[in-house]
Amino acid sequence: MKLPPLAALRAFEALARLGKVNLAALELHVTHSAVSHQIRSLEEYLDVRLTERNGRGVVLTEEGRVYAYQIRQTLGEIAGVTERFLSKTRHPQLTLSVLPSFGMFWLLPRLQGFIDAQPGLRLKLAASMEFSSFEGGLIDAAIRFGHGKWPDVHCEPLMQDSLLVVAAPGFNLGCLPVDAESVLGHPLLHASESWSTWLAAAGVEQMRPLAALEFTDSTLMLEAARLGYGIALTRRSIAHAMIQCGQLVKLTDVEPLHASRYFMLWPTHTQRSAQLASLLTWLRNEIADYQSSLS
């Protein structure tokens, strides 16, 4: 890939942004003629007129305005990547990608303990439902829910989960269903979980639930359940806190294990950092306490 000279790009971007050659020269700590030379060399490289003279000095052509905008975006990205790279080398930092629902309902209520135990660590949470790409080094690790067979990553099991149906205490004027058949007779809220596992555990696998409201994110679904929109099938891990504080009620004793589980992922081409090792140790302790509270 053949690229234009960086000095020429910087000179052109400065001229486009500041509007005058002398101001660009002042910002770049070079002479007026040096800026003019760099811009001429860039035009020769591209074989495109980027500037033209008028009575007041140098102005951009239409092609120059388009190119300047694109170059400004690219140089900004380079500056941002460089700043993040330098920041990580100067200060201990860990960027963790996490599912929004797990991050909000399970991780955040416990996270202060880890922060207090790591006073020098800069922790960044990147909420995403997409499978994390570790290309570019912007994410160090990810907590994901699934089968654990993802390519090109270390995959550390964290914990299992279970499925249960919940509703707000005041749903249906407080007359809550207590068995699978009556659950399916009410408005159902659906996100990503499969009803078939829960129905099989309840012994009514032949029944077919029809969702009244569907969501792409469990966070919104649980909020809808709290507001009384209907009955939600959800994971224990993300509903437990809302059940404990009385915002939601578990409707039946049916609670099968989920076919998937939580994993910590990090790229195979990197070693597990001290910060990630500390996070894993803390998570295992928190998970053990959480699971003990369920028994």
C-alpha cells in the first residue's frame, strides 16, 4: 500500500482547517514556503488540484474540501489510537467487553469491590451484544454467554445459569399465575431465551408460547416486566437482584439449567495480563458467593 507523505497530509489538513498558509506554518513550526512546498508535492502525488489562489490567498477546490474532510477524520483516528496505546503503556488499564444485561444487573452491583482492590487500575467497560473482535487491541477481554467454542480465543468458564419466568408483583392486578399452563395464558415478553427448554422442564413441551412483545436486549425486557407489560422468560443471573428487592416475582418452581453459560474470553495471541488475572480471581470469588446465596 503506497501512502502519501505524512508531512504533506499534515500540512494540507492544517491549511484546510486554519484557512491560511501562515497559520498552518505557525502551528506546524515550519516556514511558509515549507507548507506551500508540501501541498504542491501532495497535489503532484495525487495528480489533483487541491488548492487555488484567489485575491485573498489560497483556497480549497471542491476536490480539496472533500479530501480535507476525509484526511481530518483519518488523522483524528490515528491520534486517538496513539493516545490509547500510550495510555495503556503508561498506566495499568483493562478494557472489558460485557453483555449489557449482565453488566447492568450482575456485574455493576458488585464491581466496586474490584475497583477498591485495584486502586491504580483504569477499568473500561464496553457494553456490546456482538461477539467481541480483539483486532486492534481495543478490547482486552470479554464476558460472553454461549457454548464456549469460539475460535482464536482463550475461553475460561465462569458460571452456569438457569431459566425462570418472572413478572411484576402487581401484574394482572396481583393475581399471578403459578403453573406453566396459566403462565402461557398471559402476555409474554421475549428476548433471546428459548422457551422450549423451560416448557420441557415444566412438562408442557407441546404448548407453543406467543410473545406479545419482543426485544433484542434482555435489559429492556426486564424493565418491561417490571412495568407490568407481561411475563418474561429470563436468566436467573440478571433477574436475581430484581427478585431480591421485590421488583419482580418468580412465578413457578420450574427453573431448568440453561444450555449455555458465561465465559471469559481473551485472544490466543496474548498472554493473560496481571490485571486480567486479578479480575478472574475476583470474579470467581464473587460467583462462588452468588451461587452460595442461591442454595
